[in-house]
Amino acid sequence: MNIKLTLVSMVTLSSMLMGCSDDVGKVSLGLFTTKDVIIDAKHDPKIPGVTCHISRIKADLDFSDPSDMGISCRQTGPISANDLADIDMSKGGEIVFKESLSILFKSLKVRRILDKENQTLLYLSYSTKETNGSHKHALSTVPLYGTGAWNTLNPNAKN
């Protein structure tokens, strides 16, 4: 198969999949660039009371897709003990979101980790490809204080 045809097919497929995201904001980086800051809203599939907003650079028609990203997660609904019952409570947590960022095998992943001692959900976003000697990452936290999950994880706590 022709390599140009393969690249064009991959770019087209990637563009179609990117259109399926939960974009809530898009800011152009300037008149003479094809790069934009995209802000996506993602709901945690196992903890529906948490929404994460992820900002990243989208570079249309550009093979150099930056790895920098930002993440901010907040409680946007109730969080119960039942919500926490099915999550991975190991130190490594589990991947809750994953998105391809380029045709060059780079992806953005968001991992949820439960900090039991501090009664907090941690959301770590990171790039799977090293850029300038660094794997880019960002962290956001959602405290469980005052939720139904808090009482279950810490039976002695009083709200």
C-alpha cells in the first residue's frame, strides 16, 4: 500500500474520531497557525459525580502535536460508597480516559487513583510519548469530604 495513502487515511480517521469528543471550548493560538487549545469535558465512567476538564493543543495538519496538557477535575454530582466499590484501589489506579493525540503513536491518558488516607480521588493526565526528555503530566484532585463515600471510607468522620 502506498505510504502517502496510508498517512492520508490515518489523518482522516483521526480527524473523524477527534470530532466525536466532548469539546466545550476552543481557542485559536493565532491567525497564522493551525494550532488551537481544545478543552474537553470528560465524565468519570465509574464515578458519575466527577467531571474532568482537560486542555490540550490540537495541531491540525501538523505532525508535531505538543504533549502539554492541563487537567481540572471537580465534583459535579453526588459521590456514593457504591461508586467507589468498583474502582481499582491499587497504588497504580486505573485508566479512565484515553485519546490518541497524533498518528505517531502518542496518546493522552487519565488515570484515577484513590488516596484512602486523605480521602481524595487523584486524576493524573499524562502523555505516553517522551518530549524533550520529559513525559508531560498534570494532576487534579477531588476531595471526598462531605460525600457518601467519605462516611464509608472513614466511619469515624462527622460531616
